[in-house]
Amino acid sequence: MSRRVAPSHIRPIVETILGCKWSLTLMVLIRQGVHRPGQMHRSVDGLSPKVMNYCLAKMLEFNLVEKTSYPEIPPRVEYHFTPFGLKFMKLFDVLEELDGDLAEAVKGATRN
């Protein structure tokens, strides 16, 4: 099986990550210090292990996160942002800012 090559442009990455219901949630968890898949799964109601693993695999493919496997019994895996992933999270910061702006605009519109 050949490994897929990550896109060389940002658009498909943004479309895939923002188009996934859970990817941003997982990225926020990683940012908050939740690095292990079991912790991630327990932290999010409704997230199945299959979908979580798919989202994490996409983030790995896009070089947003790196996976570290520890040779222990039981096995331990952790996900951390790559330098590119940290830059990508700046998009999320802008989205949160826009969300706040939208909330203010809606609140202002309902008062009028």
C-alpha cells in the first residue's frame, strides 16, 4: 500500500479539516493538552473511535500533527502539533474571533 502525498496547497487541507464535524474539536483538545486518543474519545460525546481515528489520520496526512508511539505495555500513543499545525491553528483563532463578532452583530440586530 502506498502512502498518499499531502496536498501541496492549503485549500484542500482547509476544506477537509473545516468540512469535518470533529477535526477542529480534536485540534482544540490537542491544544488544551489532551494528547492521547483515549482521552480525546472520552472528552467528546458522540465521537466514535472510527471517526476519531479517521480525523487524526487526515491530520497526520496533512502534517498538522505528529504521532508518537511509545514502546510500552500497554502501548501508548500521543499526538502533538507540528510547526505547520501550530500555524494552521491561527486560522482557528481567526474563526473564534469572527464567531465573537457574529454574536455581537446578532445581539445588536435583535435589540433594534
